Amino acid sequence: MTPSRWTHSLLAGVALVAIGCSVGRANPGSHVRVRALETVAAIANVSCRATTAKATMPLPADFRPVAVVRCYQKARGINGRGLWRFDVKQRADHGLGKFIAALRRPSVVTPGNALCPAIGYLDPSFVLIDRAGRVIRPSLPVMECGQPFPAAITALEHLPWVTISVRRTVHRHASRTCGRL
């Protein structure tokens, strides 16, 4: 069994156990989360490249996200092995309310006579997944001059992230980076 098949099988097994353990009557007032197998599979299959794809449209009104996946890169030194770059993949599947509300805000149209600073803004890398396993990459709502709403960025950063995978990618030799700015 290849590592990716093994990982998918393990995730599906964990999902089945979680679903099986959550069957039954919950205590009144408690919140029981049950993720559909389609959502679990979609989270496992999201590539980090998908999280950085160009966002082309705002969040559709009929799309109901149940999970967010993001990826980022991190550099870390390993004793005796030098500096390495890691791809980190994370998910958040609860506490999404503030972030989704911020995504649903309408963008502000910049007037034609506005003087805007020549600043480029990078979109944070993330995708949304619904209960059916559909994955979308919506654009962030923006203020005048194309600046993303700070509330959306803040809400994304404060989601309860769980690390799914960390993959070592590139070795950077210390001798190459010393003395460079």
C-alpha cells in the first residue's frame, strides 16, 4: 500500500470511528460534531497548491462551509542537518462563524478619483470545504484601494487550527545563506 493510500485509509478509519462514537443521544445543550466522509476525504485530498490558487469570486451565498484548510511554509533548523523548509497543512472544522461572516461582507468599490498607494496585497492561502466535499477558493472582501478587510484576516488567523501534516521539502545549506540579506 502506498503512503498516500495508507494515509487515506487511516483517515477514513478514524472518521468511521469518530462517527460511530458520536451516534446516540447527546447531552442537552452539548454540541456534537460529525463530519461526513466526503468532508474528511476532501480535507485529505486538498493540495497546498489549491490553497494558493488565485481566488476569482466572493463566497457564494448558497455555499455552507464546514471546514477551512490552509497551508504555509516554515523554515526550521535540524541539529546536525542544517536548515530545512517544511510545508505545513492545517484544518479548522469548528468556530468558523466570524470568519465566514467576514467573508460574506460585500467589498467596497473604490471611486474612480481615489488616490491609492501602490501596495500589493497577498491573499492568505486557504480553501473552504462544504458537507458534500466541494472545495472552493473564495476571494476576500476588500476595502477601498483593494486592501482586504482586517476582520477577515484576523478571523482566519484565530481559527482553532489543527495540523494535519508537516512535510520536509528543501534543504538550505547554512554556508549559502550566511552573510546574505
